Amino acid sequence: MHSLTETTIRSSFVNASRKTIKDMALPESFEQMTEADWAALDFYGWRDPKFARRAYVVVPTLDGDLIGVALTQAEATPNSRAMCNWCRDVRLPNDVVLWAAKRAGAAGRRGATVGILACLDFECSHNVRKDPPLPYDGYDMGAARVRRIEQLALRTLGFIESVTAE
Ligand SMILES: [Zn+2]
């Protein structure tokens, strides 16, 4: 994805109150992000350094917009073999937790949420870029990686659609 500014990020949210957006803190690493760091991401996700269970994902859409969704980590912990719905990394390289997103608009005001199992620190972009051991001679690693990256982008967009759907 392209690099983002704090202003762009703050104006991208579809399911958060003004107060939530005002209170939102970016991670310390944000200032040090390079073009290459951004290019290695399919979406930008982080846990709020000030609020234990709050997190945010910002997803680029196909027509070049940016949609941000605020998440709350559920109290319940999924079983230890839970797989992330976004990167679907079968190697389970990191913790996966259950996130809830308030739906946008009227549904959200009535309390409707969307749940999703996703990586604890949103390691998905990193995970899909990590090649598995060669499954057989002649296996096209590069093509498989491109496919994993495309699928991650589609799945995060699908999630955004379920949050914004009327
Ligand atoms: Zn993941």
C-alpha cells in the first residue's frame, strides 16, 4: 500500500465516534515507517498503545479510497490452534484473537457488530510474504506468494464490506 499520513488515517474511520478517533494513538513505529515498510503491507493494523483492547485496521479499497475500522478485542480467547481469517497462515506463527467491529451507521447504533478471528498484532501482511518450504520441485513460489497477497487484500476488503453493509 502507499504510505499514509496521520490525517488520512484519522479521517478514514467508518465505525468510530469522534471521541474514539480523537483518543486514538498511533503506534510508536508509525513515525519510522519507510516507503518500503508501507509497500510490504496490504493493510495497516495496530493495537492502541493507550487502551488495552482497542485496535484499528485501515484498508485501501480497489478505487483508491481508504477505509478505517475500529476494533475491540473480545474477552474470550479462541482455542490455541485458531487460524487467522485474513492471512489463513496454517503455520500459526503468532497468536490469533477474536475481534469485534461495531457496524457502520444505523446498525452500529443499534449495537450490531461483526466478529473476526485475526492475528494479534495484524502480522498478516508479513505472514503471506513468507514462503513455505518448497512443496515439490517446480512449484512456483513467486506465483503462490502473489496469490496469497491478493487473497489477503480480498479478505480484508470483504471484512470492510461486512462492516459497512446496510
Ligand atoms: Zn493474519
